[in-house]
Amino acid sequence: MVDWAMDAFVNLSEPPRLVVVKSKELVDEINGASRSGIETVPIRVDGNGYIRNGDNWFALLANSIVGTGTAGDTGRKGNGRGRPPKYAHPIKAPLSLSPVDNATPICRFHNYHSDGCKKGDDCDFDHKHCHWCRKPGHVARNCTGEDDEDMFDFTSKPIKIVNCHAEGEVGDVIVSGISDDIPGDTLWEKSRYLARDKRLRQYVLQEPRGGVFRHVNLLVKPIHPDADVGFIIMEPEDTPPMSGSNSICVATVALETGVVPITGSDMNFKMEAPGGLVNVSAICRGGKATQIKITNVPSFAGVIGAKLEVEGIGELTVDTAYGGDSFVVVNSDALGVKIIPDEAKHLVDIGMKITRAANEQLKFVHPTNKDMTHFSFCMFAKPIFYENGVAISHTAVAIQPGKIDRCPTGTGCSARLALLHAKGELKLGDRMIGRSIIGSEFRCSIEEELNLSDTVKAIRPSVAGRAWITGSTEHRLDPTDPYPLGYRLTDTWPQKLW
């Protein structure tokens, strides 16, 4: 009877929120299965015949009675385990989610039924990936289980994280527990894999282990022969090519935990980010890094003085630039907004609209990385002013899906230096202090002028600041945890506008 009940709902576009169970026999069977120890989250039919268990009750119920996994199971892949089991009916296979978004179920009828899925292209479920190994190009009934050595596994060991912040912005660092077998020949390709696969990102960034405030960096073996450290940056929504604050956190953790042994008061080494090689100069005292200076990737101005129509605001004049990531820059004074902590929510709401409008109306293409074709951030920037002869850049950067950077944003400082250089306001060797919404600072400079292409002139900026280790965390995945990849609620994790 349970099998019949599962068949009744198998290819709904989304599970119903409420089911009324009228059969006493089925009630007894469901409650009996729930008590049997197969299911890890209690599912009960109440006295009125109702099942209520949030959005995932149906998947949990199906798995408890006719499958062996849990919703979002990350361990069901070949890795030498051989062919998938034979299921008497496709619905008896446990739920497996698409590696593209970890939200859409992979169609079990398409994978296990000899005639495939009768809905064909009209099916709302994933028809592109194997249910067993989650790789594209074949279905589970043809899967050998031996062709999946590139399925990245991160749940077999505890993940050790050093908690850190750079001038107020969290940039935790994974120091162990993740293998180096992330697919990809370059660090950029490896970062693209993590961005597509999403599982590690969701595991460490989403509740109950993370939150929208958290950035996490993964230490990896560098590929560039000159690099001492490799790292991949994971921000709440994006997996960017570079980050100033995160690179300062990574350098600090590398030095203070012995990844790069401190051998003197002045340390110089190289780190490889997905966006390229960066030089690190560190001042160390008493086993601690008291200043980290990052010589960033080439940075350049895009369009200066572009017109942008923003919903609810009207027409704005903006600049665009790249400083390790892509920015649309708006004059905060002209917009009539204040860069103060009490205005953070207002700034982020406007910033998300501006970033969306820029992606719809303007164009960004990196001259050497054709994968970079979007604007990531909106920077609210006060006009440059001077203190003791040094340019001050007071800014606030809105980050997807809706938060304000607590630090001065190293890539943002680099982008602004590129804009000021292009406008003739700053020249080679000039200094600038980046100041954040909470008053923290980065000390920046234009270190080099260069050409990225025949038409793109660039600078190489430096960004200096400090990071502090605040503690350490060890994440481990309990097999009975009903939220292996975490979850999001819009009270703290805003919905992305595009």
C-alpha cells in the first residue's frame, strides 16, 4: 500500500504541503516504518490523518519506507562501489538531487524504468544526470559505477576550519579534511566545479553551520609552480576569482598555523587564487602576523560615466571596474545615501537593484578570462577626500544575496584605484586608504602600470591590512542529520534578485 501511495505522487513538480491519510492500514504502515529506525526524522500521521513535516516531508517519508538514503544524500555515488542496485520500482530508489542546484530531484523513472520517463521533456525533474553517480551523459541503469573518479567527496572526514576575520569581515579557512581531488586542471576550473556542484558551499555556508555573514576559504595544493599556498574563495552566493579580505585571512592563517613557517619578522611568499598569482608581504611579531600586504591581480577601469536606469530610483550615472572581481560604482553623495552602520539595510536593498540593472543593461567581459561576464558587486563610494595628503576612499560594497561588506573590500579598493588612475586622479606610486562602513581600513597603493590587451590598460594594486584568528571549528556530518547540506530562510538569507 505504501508503494501505491508513493506512486501517486512520484512526478509532482513539488511535494504537497499537506496530505490527508484516510486509510487506517496506511496510517499504521507509515507510523510503523517511522518507528522502525529506518527513518532518521520522525514522521507521524496525527489523529486527524494529517502528515506535516515542512517542505521535505514527502522525500523523507519516501526514503524511510522505500529507500535507504536521506533527502540530499551526498554519499550515493560509485567510487568503485560498482553498478547501482536493482530496484523493483523506480520510486523505491532513494531521492537524489541534481548536482546543478541541489534542489531539483534527479528523475528516477528516467534513470531506472526500461521505457524511461513518460513525461519526457515535460518532466520537471533532472533528466541530465545519473541518479547513482550524479554524472551527466548516462542513466543509472547503464551506470558502471567505475566512471566516477571525479565525484568530489567531502563528507568522509571531519572538516577543520580556522575562524578568522580581516578588518571585520569573516573569512574562515578550511585547513584539513578536504582531499585535493577536486576536478579541474587549474584553480579556476576547480573553483568552477565547486560553484556548479554546490554541495561543499552549502555544507559550510548555509545554516546550521554557517550564515550569510560567512565566507569560507579552502586551502588547496597550488598548481602554479611559484605558489606556496593555493586557495579557493566561497562567498554566500559566489565563488569569485579573488578577494582581498579573504586573501589576508588565508595568509594570516597560513603563517600562524605553520602552513608557511614564520622564519623572520618580514615574510614574503606567493599564493595562488582562482584569479591568478598574488604576492604576500607580511610583518610578523611574536609568532603572529601583524600586517599582510597583498599585491593583487591586474585591475582595470571599465566604462566611466555610464547611464543606468534602476527600478524605483531612476537614472544613475555609474562607473564599472575590475579589481579581482567586477564592480558597478555609484556616487553615494549624488544618490543621497549615507555610509553608516544604521543605513546598511537600505544600502543593500538599493545595491541589489543596481547590480541587477547593471547586469541587464551594461556589459562586462574580462579580457583574459572569458568566464567573467557579469557584475558581482555594487560599490557606494563617497567622492575622494584627503587626510594628511593621502586619498581616502570611504565605501560600502553590497554583496549577493544581500549584505554589506564589513571591511573596506580589497577587490573594491583595487577597482577604485584603477578608476582613479584611469581618470587621472591618482598616478603610479600614489597611496589611498580604503575605509569601510564600520571604520576599518586597508592601506592601498598603485604598484605597477601594465597592458592587459591592446585596448585594456591596467594597474597592479596592493592592499594591506590585518586579520585576526578568533577560534577553530570542526564540522562533521552525522549520517542521521536531516540537513546534510543545510538550509536557507529569508529572514536572514535574502532571495537573490536574479
